[in-house]
Amino acid sequence: MILLLYHSLFCNSNQATYVVPESCCITNVKVTDCENAARNPKSPNLSSMLHNKGCLTEIGDILKQNITIVIGVAIGIAMIQLLGIVLACRVWRSSDDVDKVY
């Protein structure tokens, strides 16, 4: 079923063809205006209708700006996991079945 759906979406000849993906257009701009500006690279409106940075670059910039928060969250998650391991070991050691050999 999934393969059939993928194939039907991939081979759909009725889909509109775009010069740029809709996600590259700024949100408050109509897609048709964005497409027209993208078709003409010398258009003066091009920079006001399209995002100039890629998604990966933008995410990298956001992470660099918030690096202390990212590191703090990572350390917090690591500490919670370590605490869980320590508590699991203590519960295991306190059980009566530790010394039994099966």
C-alpha cells in the first residue's frame, strides 16, 4: 500500500512545477508572485520574496546563538540518564536474587 501511494505521488503528471520550493518563499508573499520573481533573476523584488539562507545554514546559526542552552540541555539529559543507571544498579543490588545462582 505504501509503495503504491509513493509511486502514484511520484508519477503524478498533474502536479505543478515550481522554479523554487514553496518553503523558500517568504510566508506573507503569494506563491505566484514568488515564482514570477524567481523566474527573473534580475528582478528587484527577488530578495524581498525569497529566503536568502538555506535551512541548514539557518539552523546552524540558531544553534550557535543558543549554544549555552543546547549544552545545558544536553548535560541535563545526560545527568538524568546517569541517575537512572545508578538507581537501577542500587535497586538490583538491594534485591534478594543477586546472590542466587540459577
